[in-house]
Amino acid sequence: MATGRRPGAYVCGIDAAMDVIGGKWKVLILWALHVRPCRFGELRRELPGITEKVLASHLREMEADGLVHREAYDEVPPRVEYSLTPRGASLNEALEPLGAWGKAHVLVPERER
């Protein structure tokens, strides 16, 4: 599934990947959904500081990119859950070494650097 963002305009694979996950929130949304499927409100609570508008916009983009699956249940009141697709899960796996680097080199106490 192609993202349809900038076909043919990428310089390399990292350029293409960064286009899909660019910004502060998308990687954090991916990580939150890695644990379990979440409803919209649950994601808002998991990501303090994100606005409703930004979360809704990012979820739509990530769904269009094939990273997130949106499941609407026919219930009263309405219930919608977001989960990772296999493509989103594979992206999370690719991001794990980056998270490990951040823990080792950024989150370590200053005296241990």
C-alpha cells in the first residue's frame, strides 16, 4: 500500500519513512497502540498535550497510510477503537532500536554520560 504522499520525490527509504511518521505525535500514537487497541479518549489520556484536532488528523492520516485500523462498533453509545495493522506493527518494530538509543543516550542520568 503506497502512502500517496510524494510519489517519486523521496531521496531514500529514511526520507519516505520520516514522511509517514514525521512530527511529534505519530510515533507516540504508534507506541501507545503497540500495547493494545485504544479508543479515542484513551489515546488522548495516554498522550498528554495532544489536542483532539491533531489526534483526529493524525489517526486519519495513519489510517490512510495503512498503519492504523479504525473499527467502529454498532453500539449505543457508539464505540470506535484504533489498533495497529501489520504494517503499523512492523514500523513499530523498526522504531524499537531508535527507542533503545534514546534510552541509552538521552534518558540516562547526566553523570552516566
